[in-house]
Amino acid sequence: MAHADTAAAPEITDDVLNEVRASVEQLCAGFPGAYWREKDRERAYPGEFVQALQDAGYLAVLIPEEYGGSGLGLRAAATILETVHRSGCNGAACHAQMYIMGTLLRHGSEEQKRKWLPGIASGELRLQAFGVTEPTSGTDTLSLRTTAKRDGDHYIVNGQKIWTSRAEHSDLMLLLARTTPRDQVEKRTEGLSVFVVDMREVKDAGLTIRPIRTMINHNTTEVFFDNMKVPAANLIGEEGKGFRYIIDGMNAERLLIAHESIGDSRWFIKTATDYANSREVFGRPIGKNQSIQFPIAKAYAETEAAALMAAKGARMFDAGEACGPEANMSKMLAAEAAWHAAEICMQTHGGFAFAEEYDVERKFRETRLYQIAPVSTNLILSYIAEHVLGLPRSF
């Protein structure tokens, strides 16, 4: 988690970020609560929303201009996702494309970049699936069991992944698999390799996708590999070095999720404040009561503090600096602030919070996820304790 990012992103001004924010707000206005309630009710993929973001170029902000993107860096990506969530929408249907491509950008060959990045930038290809977590290992990535064995000019993949979100709506998958048995490597971090899998070629020909129904409309799945063939040319970087390549992208993931949580929190705070000002009980607005005021005010303070940490982490990432502690703390603080704000918004609305039309219950469910994904709060605390404070490893 503490790896430095090798390349610095170009400087971006606050004026540019403000323009991005305003433009994303305008786009999101076309997808009001009714749209998301319908998708949630039907457990349907918000394809129209994803396409609108793609058409506007927002899903290609991290791709350099030479490959068809805008190359604006992580601060721009974070601003986009924060605004999406602050507007009452949900970026989970497409956010992976922003951080998955980091592995390809930093460690892929020039041939691989030219093969896939222009299509991803244009929207012709979707890189949304991230095959890492497995049922038996969870976040203990080094214990994964999916194998990839070299056979001529292909690798043969066998195994299973779980919580592989958006697999049904992606053309490409970034897959982490073991290419050397654990008992044959000197270090636990060795022997894992990263591949780009073209799922269009292997679906029902070695790849099986099964949806998982969850508390929220997250379009997540489990995937099974049965002698699935992947061209050796799709190996990213060196064989056996894949864990390091994956780690390089995790800081981006944590920072982007942190900004989504901040967006959620700001939505809850505004929604709670507006309701507290307009709702009258016993002849006065409920917002006049300190029992309503103080929790909202505290949620606001927590959110703004988390936002400062997340902004610091994004700046460090774009500058090419090591930002593992900042990325992890940002994710933890923002997820907790969003959950506190969600509870307060729910409490402020009382019984009306349970009504679909207010969108509070939907956002309440969505926000809870980030306490445990993409990494749990407890693992972040373990990381800080060991790698920042120098305390003994606890597991």
C-alpha cells in the first residue's frame, strides 16, 4: 500500500476542477432520484448513466491524451466521483475503470496500451471487472488459489473469484492469478501475475459468471475459470510480479472511494438540513431543536476534516509521491463520516426516511458498503499501526 506511483500527473488548477464539478452536476441533473429508484427496484445496471459519463469523457480522465483520454489525473477523477455522489447518483457502476487502468498505464507494454487504451477512452471497450478476491482468502490476497499455467503461447486459468463487480457489463477484466506455487517462492508477495482477460472471447468458453444478489444494487458477481485460455501477450509486466502491480493501483482505489463517500456525506447533510428547515412539528421547524442541529453540525465537521485528508492524498498521488497512509486514512475517515451522516439524515427524517421517494433509505444502504469494501476499516487500522506507527504485525 505504500508504493510510490512512478509518474506524476500534470498540474490541474482549481478553476479547471470547478468547471468539471459544474459540468458533472449538470449531467447528473438528468438522472434524478426516480431513475435510481427504478434501477434499484429492478436490480438493473444504470447503463444510460454510465454511457452519459463515457460520452462526456469523464471515464477517460486518467488516460493520457496520446491514447485518447484527457490525462487530467486523480484529482479530476476524484472530483467527478465526489460530485456524482453529492448529486444523489452512484458511481459504483463505473468507478473501477478509473483505478483499474492504473496497472495497465504503469506496467503495461506500449503495445498493450495502444491495443486497449484508445478503445477504453472512446467507450468501445469497458474495463470494469477486477478479478482479485476469492471466497477462501478474502482480503488475504497472497493466499489466493486461482492458477495460471503457461502452455505455449497461452496461459490456462483455473479457479474462482468473488465480488467481481460489473463482470456482466465489462468487456475486459484485470485478473490476478498464481503462476508459481506458494511453496516455490522466496517471498509471499512473489508468484502472482496480472492479466488482461478479454471476456468477450472466453465467456461460456472457460469463463462462467453468476450474479450475486446483495443488499444494494451493486451488480456484483462470482466468476469461475475452467481451463480458460488467456494469450501470453496479455500478461502485464513480468510474470510473478503481479502483486506489486496491483498494490500500485490500490492507493488510487482508496482515494476515489474516499471521495465518493465524501460526496454521499455531503448529500446526506444537505438533505437533512433542507428537511430540518422545512419540516414543522409542534408549530416550529424541527431544525430549531439542538437535538437535530448538533448531530448535523458534527457530521459536517467530520466530513470536511475527511475531505482535507482525501484532498491531500490525491495531490500526493498526482505528484507521484508515496501516499499509502494518506490513501488508507482518507478511505477510513470518509467512509465513517458518510455513515454518521447517513444515520443522522435517517434520524432527522424519522418515518419518512423509510419511504423510497425520499431516496434516504437507498443512499443509506449504499453508503454502508464502504465500511467494509474495498478494504475493511480494521485492516486499515492494522496497516496504520504496523506501517506508520511501527507496532508489531498483528496477523
